Amino acid sequence: MSELRPVTVITGASSGIGAELARVFADHGHDLVLVARRADRLKALAAQIAAAGARMPTVIVADLAAPGAAQTIAEALRAHDLEPQYIVNNAAFGLVGLAATRDREETLRMVDLNVRALTELSLAFVEPLARHQGGLLNVGSVAGFLPGPGSAVYYATKAYVLSFTEALSSELKPRGVRVTLLAPGPVPTEFAVRAGAKGDSPGILTVSAREVAEAGYRGLMAGRRLVVPGLGNKLVTLLLRFIPRRMVLKAVSERQLARRAASST
């Protein structure tokens, strides 16, 4: 038996869905490790969680887009005599704009975070996840179900997360590891501002970060392969199977054009 204390590791925990996921897991009695770049926000969140009666979360300040991030996290966990029972890969960002005209380095940094880091962390701790009969929650997006002209690389990263997580769910199920993809639609967080999108207003597909976090937690604990919060978003993912691809491309392209126009005003 391992003498290391099992914990839930949540990346991108400094704001938005990640912070709400931390609160939801803490509310259900999980000991937490919070990972992100912004130390002040992580420490403030950890203090809030402890003030609510949970164990004080461990804070790891790390840039997950940098090479070797999983090793950095593993070393920090060992230094605190911890090991993962659950991994929540929430850290990600998006970019709005034509792929050929966006800053190339920023685009590749997005790929590093959304794809490489998520893959690395999903695979780095399989042994303790299996030992504790825990699980992996990868945060994707409804964007992963369709092509995204005007935000092509971001949509593609989320398509990867969808495919990878569903396949990994099948591979790890015999070992008792639950693997769930959480695919929210629009959520009112800092995410859109970071992506460069302005002017979006809440619509019928919008779901709060808290609702998304609660749905993700329930789905993971139930061993569900896919969780799409909100009835409207569920319908979108179902209808996409029957709508011709050219129509989807046109609709997404027009929406992204409107978002870029709003961002430039």
C-alpha cells in the first residue's frame, strides 16, 4: 500500500470553471491540489476553501504550457507526500481570428497547453489513479464537435480532447479508472476575453460555471464517458450528426466573423 495521501489535482484552478470545480470537489470531501500560473489567485481560492471547512488545498504554481510540466507537478506532489486519485485537466485557452494571421508563437502555445499538456497529465499518473480506483476529468468543449473557421486551431484542439478522452475511457475502464469528457458550451468566464472575443451576450446555450462543474463532477463519479451540460448544448451535439458539414462550416464562419467585428469596435 502506498503511504502517499490521495488527492484531486485540478489544473487551471485560478478562475472560471476550474475554480468552481475546485469548490465542488472540496464540497464533496476531496483533498485538493490546485495548479495554475497565478499564485495570488490560487492562494486566495485555497483560503476560501479552507474557510468553508475543507482541508487547506496544496498550491502548485506552474506554467503547464512549458515542457516538463507533468514532471514538475509530480515532484511537487512527492515533496508533499501526495499522489493523484483524480486528475482534472481544465487548463486551456482559446484564440479568435484567422489561423494564418494570428501570432504563430501564441497559437503553438495554445496547442502546447490544450493538447500536449493535457495528454501528458492524462498519462503520467495512470498507476495511482488505478491504485485508488479514481478517475480523470478532461474539460473539452462543444467546439470539439464541429469545425471552427475563424478559430480553427482552438476548435481543433478541442476535437483532439474529445477523441483522445473517449478512447482513453475505453482503454482505462478495465483498470477501474473512470475517464470523463466534460464538454460545456458558452460559459460566462474570463475565457472569452483571453481569446480576444468581445460583444458576446448570454444566450439560451449559456450555462454557469458552477452548473458545469457540478455536472462534470456527477458525471465523473458515475463513470460517464461524456458530459454535455445544458439541454440546448446536448441538442446541438446531437443535431450536428445530421446537418451537412458545409452548412456547419458556413454557420460557424458567420458567427466568428460577427465576433471579430465586435472585437474590433
